[in-house]
Amino acid sequence: MVPTTAPSFGTLPGHLIVLPGVYRPQADTWLLEEALSQEPIGTGTRVLDIGTGTGALALSAARTGARVEAVDVSWPAVVTAGLNAFRQRLPLRVMHGDFATRTQGRRFDVVLTNPPYVPSARTRPPSHGAARAWEAGPDGRRVIDRVCACAPALLRPGGVLLMVHSAICDPPATVARLEAGGLSAQVTARASVPWGPVLRARRTWLQTQGLADYGDEREELVIIRAAHI
């Protein structure tokens, strides 16, 4: 049985700077941090954080002694993560740009990602602002599917991908795509959280798309763990 957890709405160790236009750590961050804490990472472990935002998860991994790299398409996020690493005196390489391009030819023991996953009527992602962290196309899978396609090449033998996203985005499809790439994948944790302002604002559209039922007020988050066999 997959455990259903109640994420702790606190802060990760250390006070984080959050510059304007950068996603603030929320329930999905805490759920992914909890999943990370269950992995045997430490000195020498190579970790990649895709879509790092404030760097919260990357810094959590860095505290174990792991060698951590973080990447984000948002310059404000890159600056924020760099500032947080500097303030906490933790080694962190922060890169700007597309994760697949910036990591081409390299492999990691652990890949973390809290990708954009909120379905949107917009066919093109925003070019700036905090919405870049959640707008993910009509089915919410614009970035999820890219991560699934790239994951086998990003992981060392025995490496692990940890991804969090909403159940709205079809977790079985994520598992199936990862397994099609030769990974062993499963949902390892779930958490139920209240709808936030973004989902509430597009309630009618989500219902017309068949992505939400009338009266829905809570969202299920899932952790998907995929291992390189």
C-alpha cells in the first residue's frame, strides 16, 4: 500500500531568500524532501535538482555532503538558489537553462524534480514570472514527459529519479513512460492538500476538460520513484 502522508508545512533547515518571481516552497516541496530523506545519499553522491527554484531541495541534499547541481530556466530562481547556498555556506553548482542541454553526457545517482504540472489552457508557457514554475500545458505534462524521456540517460546504474506532481496529471502515465525507458517505477507516497489559488481560479476550465469533478476542493500529490535497473 502506498502511504498517504500529511506534509509538514514548515521550512527546510535554514531561512530561505525568495526573490520576486520565484516559486515559494510548498506542500509538494516538503513531500519531495521527505522522499529524498529516505534515500541513502551522502558524501560522493551526485545529485541533480531540476527546476530548483529557491534551491531548497538542492541545499537539503548538499547538507549530507552530496555533490549537488541545480538547474532552472528562470534567472531569478538561479540567483535565488545561489544566494541561499552562499548564505548557508553550502557548495552548490547552479546552472541556468534547459536541464537536458546543461547536463548532456553526464549521469547522476539521484535526480530530483518538482516540475511544472498545473494544467493550463495556455498552449505556450509564460516567458517570465513565478507562473513558469507551474504552468504546464493542457494536460499538465509538458515538462513531466520530457523528464520521463531524459531520465534513463541522466541516471547512473542504480540511480534514482524522485518526481512529485499532481494526480491530475495521470501518475500511471508517468510510471508507464518511465518503465518504457527501461526504469523500474512506482508511486511511493501520496498526500492530500487543499486546492491553492491557481487551481481554484481555473476550476471551470478543469471541469470542462474532465480534469476535475464538481465540488473538488483537494488535490492529491504523488511521489514517483524510478530506479535505473
